[in-house]
Amino acid sequence: MEFSTLLYALAFAGPFIRTRHRVLARLAEEYGPIASFGTSTTRVLIVVSSPAAAREALAENDAGLADRFMPDSARALSHNSGSPLFLPSSDPLWKQYRVIINGHITSGRSLELSRHVRERHARQLAEHLKASSGRPVTVGVHMLGTVLNVVSSILFSRDDVVDLGVQGAHVLKDLLVELTAVSTKSNISDALPFLAPLDLFGLRRSFSKCLARLYKFLDEEFIEPRLASGETHHGDVLDVVLAQYAKSQLTRSDITKFFTDIFIAGSESSSLTVQWAMAQLLRHPDKMKKVQGELTVKLGTKKDSVEESDLDKLPYLHAVVKETMRLHPVAPLVPRVAISDGVSLGGFSVPVGTGVAINLWAVGRDPASWPRPEEFVPERFLGDQALDFRGSDFAFKPFGAGRRVCPGMGLAARFVPLLLASTLHKIKWSLPDGMAPQDVDLMDNYRTVLDLATPLRAVPLSTD
């Protein structure tokens, strides 16, 4: 096996899996923005690492690269057979899921209907942080709990799955954390597929056990009680899918897998972006001062909480969010699989079945597109020519693009700035234990999402 292929295998499923995005970015520096790794025995992977190459993959070849790579763990309990994350885009069930998500979670009308939910929980988060004034808090714990409550409210009209005021076990949050931990362990089956039937590391078996517990929790806590009661809840998402179940358009298994993937994909993305933003602001006190000054000037001193209608007044806060997404895309590697003939990248034909990974982490740090690419400079997103993730410039596509673009993009565009603004409004922040700003650890840890290697702890101080 060539040295480059060995590096690829290690990055794909070996001990370097937690820095895979960095390893592949370094390989791209040597082999170019479109590089192929693999042999007849390893899974072939093409890595795309520049804005131009990302456009070619996600726009020009969208139809031919319309499916996701499926890790071996996704086959646990046949989860892949009804999974919005892993079903082929041509599958009628995948299209049905997308209609539900777009029509009842992320459409403009749905976002407006759920606006009061996001504002209420953002307000509760701010109140909880103020009540913790002067004591160190683990920022991510409170962000994740808030996001889970909002997602649960939209899906099930239940917003009490995590009590921010109670330390210790929270069943749903703990299940999701455990499931993510198992699914992101190095799995040689993903690099050497001929070994998958052996499940050498037992990861598919472990994932099956975690998945079964999450299925059971969702069924017993939300789905079965609604079915038994026959009640409706003003058209929440559970009402929508149960109406389709009553018409035999969805099975019970489909419903459980649908909600499982919504929680897996939707819970950490928003909370992690806010954590990364807070880590960068604590490391750059001048930027923290600037964004909090904007909040004070634009919202005034009498306003107790932030509402979504306030966000249009906060261009610098939005710039902070965008710069955070550029440097720390929650999904740094967008996995695709060639499903049809005729796909080519960089002038080279891509055989059917070949995996293609778009390295958004590398794209966001491309020196040809971003001056001082490694620096946190929110100001680059100010002005009339500032990039937006909805635009056509593939230098900034933190949610991906094409038919498999992240369906939660519209929700995140509203909720992340609201969470960050609520966390900073009338709350000053300092670092614990005599830490200096340069001590904030910005090293990342690639799981299925890009997490902070060291959980961020900071001290809120209410200014009310």
C-alpha cells in the first residue's frame, strides 16, 4: 500500500479519525484540491478541498453525487432502511421526509409559528445563566439542553426534556451523547469494507444497543402516548407523521427512525456553533467587547431579553456567527457517493460507488479566498459584498449545497444568532481559575460533528 493510501486509511478509520479533516487538508496541500486515495482493497475516496472543486462537486455534479456515504454503524438495526440521513435521494421515503421537514419545520411559515418557542427558551437560557452569576458553567451543556428543548417542542409540543436548573442525568441528552460517542469510534470496516461482516471492533453491536435504547425512549415517551390518547397538538410534527401513518403512508418504524435522525442531526449543530463563537470571543476580548457594545446600543438598557425581530439590528453579531461557521463548520466533511456514470471532477472520471468528501474545513481556510485564513476576523463579513451561506460563492458553504443541503439551514440561521445574542445580552463573561484569553483551547475534535477538544467553561456575570 502506498504511503498516501496508508495515510488515507488512518484518517478514514484509524487513530487520526478525530483530526481527519486536518489530515485530509494536509494531503490536499501535497496532491491538490481534488485528490484520490485508496486501492482495490480499501474504499476509494476522492477529497475535494477548494471552493472551485466544491462547486464542481456540489453544483455541477449534484445529481451524480446525490447520495451519502454510509458508515457500517448505520446498518445497525437496519436503521439505514428508513433513515433521512442515509436513504438515497431517489428513494420516495427520503423525498417524503424532506417534504415533512421543509413544510412543517423549516418553511418560512413554520419558522414564524415556532418563533415564540425559540424566544422563550433563549430567554430561559439567559435567565439561567444570570442565576449562575459568578460561578463557572460548562457552556455546551446549557446550549445543548436549550436546543433539545426547542427541537422537542417543535416535534412533540414537549419542551421539558432537559431542565437547565438540574445537574445530572437527562435521558434524551445522555442517550444522544452516548450514541454519538459510539458511532464516531474508529471503525476499520469503513476503510476496508470486506471486513464489515466480521464487525471486528464490535462497533455495530454497540451502536445497535444504544440505538435500541433511543428508539425505546422516543416510542414510550412521545409516540405511543400520542397514539393511545388520540389527541392532537395543534399540528406539531408528530401530528403530521401520525396522520400519514393512519393513511399507511409511513410505518411505525419509519416514524421512530425519522425522529431519531432529527435529534441526531439537529441537536448539536446549533449548540456547537454557539460554543465555538463563545470560545473565539473569550479568546478575543476586543471582539467580545464589540459585539456586546452593539447589543447595548441597538437594544438599549431597558430591554430584558432578545427577540428575533432584534436580530436585523445586529450586523456584527451576524458577522461573528458567519466567521465562526467559516473556521469551525459543524460538519467539516460532506460525504457523497457517485451514483451514476458521467461524473467527473477536475477532468477525471469518478466511477460509480466512489466516495467523495468535500472538506468544508479546508474550503473555509483556503488562502486564495480568505486573507489571513487562520485568524478570527468577523469584520470580513461586514459590508455590501459580504458572503452569505445562501449565496452562490462556494468559498462559504457551511451547510453544504445541492439536494442534500442541510435541511435545517433556515432554522439555524434564526436560532444560532438568537442563542448567541441572548447569551451575551446583559451578561459579562470571564474565564475561570485565572485563565488568560490565550489559554482558551481552540483545538477541535472531529466526531460526526466538529466539537471542542476541551469543553468550554466560563463565568457569567449578570449586569442587571
